[in-house]
Amino acid sequence: MACMKRILLALCLLLAPVTAMAQAAAPAAPEPSLAAPSLPPNADAPVIETPAPTVDVQAEKKSVQAWGQANPECSAWSDGCVACTKDGCSMPGIACVPRETSCRRK
């Protein structure tokens, strides 16, 4: 057992300079960052604005709401794009083609 310890000690002493030289010769790798990349302090971030609903969308919504006011016996109505109840109306879909407004629930 003592012989084995001496052999291991000798190997460690022999290999230590080789390991130190290999580490010194290897280029240092940058530490990986988990943070999101940041913009330089003088860069202006682009501003993305959400467009307001077009007048056509608002006009369609109002016409469907007006139908509900003209038909008070109906509790839910729709034109296939905008669905309304006594509480309010939904927004129409992007590629929706409105049909004739009809009562869905009395």
C-alpha cells in the first residue's frame, strides 16, 4: 500500500507542470451569459405602436349595436362577425365578411 502511495505521488509531481502549461496555453473562453443581450447606451430601441381599430370596424360594431337597440326583445344577436348581448359587443375578426344581422337568443 505504501508503494502505491509513492507511485501516485510521483505521478502527480510529474504531471503537475504539464497540466499547468496546458491550462496556460489554452485561450480563455468567455463565460456564458444567461442575461438577454442589451443595446448599447446610445441606441434607440424601436417603438412599435399598436394601430387603433379602423373606422370601418367601429362603424360595423355600431350598426350591429343599433340593431340590438331596435330589437329589444332579442338578448343576443350577431352579423356573423360581431356578436352582441345587452352587455356589449365583441370585436370582428380580421377576415370576416358580415352577413345580415339576426337574433341568436330571445
